[in-house]
Amino acid sequence: MSRVLIATDGSDFSIRAARRALPLLREGHELTVISVAPRPVGGSLMAGPEGAGFAPAPRVSEELEEAVEREAQANVDRTAEALGVAVVKRVERGDPRSVICDVAGEGYDLVVIGSHGYGLLHRVMLGSVSNHVLHHAPAPVLVIRFDDD
């Protein structure tokens, strides 16, 4: 049985991508839907007597961390419900690009991820999770692209 990792951020776009991939997969696959709760980070540039440097990241409240994790769980639940098939639900914390690649290395045979089809400026400024996963995941990656969003 093949293992398929479906990455989602819970958006309508992400759910559409997951649903579009489903008919391409044969029955009998073990499907895992993953959403990654990014770790809130802080820190600020400051000048001190020794020159400029980064201040330590302030402690993020437990309430904020829990809210981010609840949102990630809701993303997984929304996507799983929209797929309408049995899935394993998984929520992780960290940088989505790295976490998806790390999880893909746990014996998954395919990673499914959506791509908004944004232009070069957007990718340069914000990065692209799907582009990173495409180039760094240790498993084949199916990118479902939409240009009309």
C-alpha cells in the first residue's frame, strides 16, 4: 500500500487542490492530511553599545501557540471532511517548508501540495512552500496548480 501525504493550509484553494488530486490516486492508498502550525517568532533589530544586533525573541504566550495549533487542527479537519475518505490526520509545529519535507521522509511515497501560481515577485518576497517542497522533499511531489485564484 502506498502512503500519500497531503499538505493543507485549510484554505479553499488548498482544499480544492487536495480534492483535485484524489481521483488521480488509486484506491488502497493510505492518505495522511497534514497542516503545519508555524511557530510564532519575535525579535527586533536593536542598536546597543557594541553595535547593532538582534534582540532575543520574546516569549510567545502559550495562548497564542495553542490558538495557532487549534487553527492547524481545524485546517486538517476541514480538508479531511472535504475529501470524504478515510485519512490519517496530522498536525505538526514549525516551518511548513521544512516540516513537510521532514515528514515526507518518514516513508511516504508521494506528497500532494497546491500552488497558487503566484508570480516571481511574490515567490522572491514570501517564498513558496510548494516550490521548496518540490525541490527538497525526499519523495515524488504532485503540485496541483491553479492560476485563477
